[in-house]
Amino acid sequence: GNSVTQMEGPVTLSEEAFLTINCTYTATGYPSLFWYVQYPGEGLQLLLKATKADDKGSNKGFEATYRKETTSFHLEKGSVQVSDSAVYFCALSDPANNDMRFGAGTRLTVKP
Amino acid sequence: GAGVSQSPSNKVTEKGKDVELRCDPISGHTALYWYRQSLGQGLEFLIYFQGNSAPDKSGLPSDRFSAERTGGSVSTLTIQRTQQEDSAVYLCASSLALAGGHGDEQYFGPGTRLTVT
């Protein structure tokens, strides 16, 4: 079945550091890939997505590229801010049935 | 417009009691999902409804858990004979689930925090 594996946290960085959160997936078809973010005290919200191979999703300075050859969708940001502190979830959606699977989440803390 | 709503926001119950959690999806969204988020854990998929199709119940952890979706809209998640390990935040999400279902964003509700004492 479909599944997502993402980098275990927690991750602690200083402000302006470079961020990478790894995500790999297993899927029988050609899924869409997502990153969701959960800020403290808030609900989950979509951060970015990519629907086909080599697509790059981007938002708020975050980027992730859909790599079919490595079945990966790593999240990156060149310079993190304190306000980026949150839990990040990688997810995939199977277009055959809209079934969605989430990774375990990675908690990021950015210190000033 | 209105987002996904869930009720109650908090529920404290005694071990062994039954509880019902409600989800109102965004109007027009045909897909509805329930997840469980335990303290410090990720999202655990529970059940998925898509239109009039039979739900995908593969994530339900035991037969004490059940869910229904009436009229393709409101959904209720029921936990019978609650146990302490059922304590968690229960999240509901909905999506448009357009034909082909490619890249549909899920919209999450605020969750119901369940505490079993």
C-alpha cells in the first residue's frame, strides 16, 4: 500500500539557517505530494504541493521537488525564521481513489 | 466561507463510556477523512468517505471505532467503551475530490480533544 516516511525530529535550528526535512514515499501509482504545516495551537494547513514528477511546489520561501526516480519530496528553505517553528507533515494522495497518507510529522524549532 | 467544523472541541469521558464526535465538512466536498493525532505523534489515518462509495475503514484501530456519514455531508465518529489509550485529538478533513482526484487539498477542522479518565 501507499506510505510516507519522513525525517524524524525534533529539528532545532538557529534563525537564518538552511532547512531540509527529508520525505520519501511508496506508492503503487502516480500520487500527488504535499507538505502540510501545523503551527502551535492551530490546525493543519497546506504549505505546498506537486502533482507530477519534476514539479516544484513553493510557498513562503519553502520548496519541494517531486523526484520520481528517488521517490522523494524533500522540504527545503534557505533561511528559516522563528515564525517557521511548527510541525511539518509530508503526505501523498492516490489519484485513483483520493486516499491520503501522512508521514509522522517533524517538529521544527527555530531559535533567535 | 465556512470551513470544516468539529464538535465538541473538548470531551472528557470516563473509561468505558461511549462518545460521539461530529464533523461538518465544507459544503460541496465529497471526500471526508478522520485522523487521530496522539500527543507527540503524527497523523494516524482512521477512515475515509468518498461520495456514495463504501468507506475505507482500513485505519480503524479496533471494532470499538465506527463512523458514518449521513447524506454525504455530516459525519459522526463513535468510540464505544472508551479506553485511556483512546485519548488523542481527532481531526476531520474534507476535500473536493474532483474527477481523477489529482492534487486535491484537504481542509482540516480544529479537532476534538478527547480525554479518557
